[in-house]
Amino acid sequence: MKPTAEHNERMEKLTFSSVYPHYITKVLKKGRTIEELHQVIEWLTGFDDIKIQELIDEEATFKTFFQKAKLNPNANLITGVICGYRIEEIENPLTQQVRYLDKLVDELAKGRKMDKILR
């Protein structure tokens, strides 16, 4: 499945603060911690706990979120399917980055070992 222009636009306008509580719920429900979630976010983006909270408080869109991020050079090693999309085939960089984060959170919730998640 290939993301449409509308899907890409929706990703651009979606706020990190609106999705973050869902990430927390997902990982806690599966026995993982908020600290582990933050570790995954920091690995991908370079954002520490303080920066994550700042981005939540300012209701940063994913566009702004990833513009401010220093994406991990190994992010391209994140592959697989998330939400019906094969990550490595997504052409829009922002949509791909959002799906990178989704995939990492998913792997964390599924109990994957942290050293495998943080490629």
C-alpha cells in the first residue's frame, strides 16, 4: 500500500502531543515503561526528556517535530510493515519518519529487546 498525498498531508499536520498518550498507553499495557519509550524516541530523534516535554507543551506537529530532530543515521535500518505500509517503500520523508517512530513503539510494546530496537 502506498500513502496518498492526503495521508502525507495528514501526517504533516498531526501533533506529536495527540499521539504521545497513545504511545504511552500501548507500551504500559504491554509491561514496558515510559523511560523505555523515551529511550526509543531519543535514539531516533536525539530528543531528551526535557525536549520531548517541550514539544508536547508547544503542540508541535510531526512536521516541526522531525524538522527539529537529528535523525539517527541507522534509522534507515527500520524496516517492515506498520499500519499497512512497508516502511522502506514510503517515498515521503516525513511520513516515513513518523512510521519509523510508530514501528519502534510497536516493537517496544511487542517485547522486543532494546538492543534489537536500537539498531
